[in-house]
Amino acid sequence: MNTEAIITMVLTQGIVTGFAIYFFYKVLTIPPKQEPDSFTENDDENVRQDSEIK
């Protein structure tokens, strides 16, 4: 393998590894989004009472 090919291969692997590490770090450190509470959103709705099956 000639020198240009080795340099290209090492640079490409370095760039790809750098992107992978950056995005992996970003995923691990991002704060979770606050999810809405489904029970408080449904306070105005009437709850259906199922009759007992005999």
C-alpha cells in the first residue's frame, strides 16, 4: 500500500471514529424531555364504568 492510501485510510477512520464518539457522547449527556402526564390531561373526560358481567 502506498503512502497516500495509508494517509487517506487513517484520516477517514479518524473522522468516522470522531463523529461516532461525538454523537455517542451527545446521546448520553442530553437531558431527557419532560413527558406530559396522561392522567392530568384526561381529568375533564368521564370515565366509563363497565358493568359487571354475570
